[in-house]
Amino acid sequence: MAEADSFRVTYHEPGDASGSAAGVLSIDTNQHITITSAEPEFASRLELAASSLNKSGAFLVKAKPPADAEPLSLHKRRVPREAPEARDAVIELLRKQYGLVLTANA
């Protein structure tokens, strides 16, 4: 089994700066998410996020548009699970798609 880093998870509704404790999860070196604990009201959100991201072979993240792109156009790039920036991509997707903010456990 790959070594994993542990994170405290806080759920932030849009516009909510304070957030609510949602649980604890770990992310292994292959960027697979395991839920260590979940507050009951956030268990399904954590399960959905983990399931969705764990089955993906790569992650789509926001990218800088090429010089010839249409103004205000959105661009994404594919980050393979084994890429050096994949951990950052997983953490960012958890925040943007699910409202889950991760803080590393000491």
C-alpha cells in the first residue's frame, strides 16, 4: 500500500469563509483518496468526491489560454494521476467542485 498524507477537511458553502468541519481524509502517493472519518452531515459529499476522483485516470484543471484564444475563453488541461502536480490538482478539484478545503494534519 502506498504511503498517504492525512488532511482535515472543512466544507465551505459559496460565500462562507468560516466553513464547517467535515472530516478527515488521506491521499496516497497515487492520489487515491481514503475517508478516515466523516461528520454525518458531510459523509455523502466526501464519498461522492472520493469516488469520483478515485476512478479518474487524470484530472482536468484550469489552464492559461493560448495567445490566440478568444477573449474570456476558458481552457483546461489534463493532469495525469502520476504527474508531479497531480496532488495539487486533486486538492484544487476538491475545493472547486465539492467545497472541501484540505488542511494537512501535522
